[in-house]
Amino acid sequence: MEIEYEQNIVQQSQDLHKNTSYYNSGLPLSEEAQKILNAQQLITSGGSPQLIQERIKQPEKQIKSIIKYKFMNDGMWMKILIDRNDYPEIKDTPIIAMNAQFQNDGFEFNINVNELVEYALKIPRTREKIVPEKSKIYEKKHYIYIALYKEKEGDWWSLKY
């Protein structure tokens, strides 16, 4: 006794469309199209490829974290001190290359050393609220100061919340 298996729908479709191209929505190829596809000249004509433009991948900017700093209470100010000697790359970086963005409850401080290196100190949430408009950065001797003006007076035992 011979068992006959039914073909699934995919196999039936393949058998029905043996001479069709999948890439042209199942329509049979014309003789002209078949000649073009089989022609070697499409692949080899024109010789070897020529470089028109070369793109050089620029190295990504390296962001280094500032992890060594001191902080102290000074009345209505919370001062963060970064010693330039702790980070040799920023030793000669001018204050104009430094940027601080203050929010009510945090800040970001960046030092653009050059096109490839940036140092950053990010405190997304400070212990207490600050006044962004009065907060500032400045330098004295070999220290960089980030001065946060407190919203209300009091000592902070921690910089971060």
C-alpha cells in the first residue's frame, strides 16, 4: 500500500512558479530581462572599482569622570573644589573651556580639554535645593571652584541626595 502525502501550500506554490523570480513579485521574466540577468558584462564591465571618496571615522570624544573633589559648607554656599594637580590634562585648561549647567536640584560641570577629551562631574540630585541663577564657577590658584548657592541656609553633610 502506497501512502500519498499532501504538499503544503508553500511547496505547491514553488512547483507552480518554478520559472518565476521572487524579486519581481512572482511574474515570469521576459526573454530580454533573462538575457540581462545572464549577461557577464553587468558584473565585469568597467574594470575594477575606483575609490571616489574615503570617509575617515573620527574618534569619539572620550568623557572622563571627575571623581576626586572636595566640598565644604560656607554659609549660603556649598563649594566644590577640584584640584587641577589631580588631573594633569586639565592643569593648563582655561576657565573659558569650562561649562556648568545648574538646575534647582543638581548640576553638570564639563571641561573641554580638546576635541577628543572632556572631563565631567555630574550630580543629578543634590542634597538640598540650590538657586541656579546665583551658582557659579571660578578658579583660585590651582583649584576650580563650583559654588552652589543654597536655597535655604543650613549645613549639608553630603553633596549628593
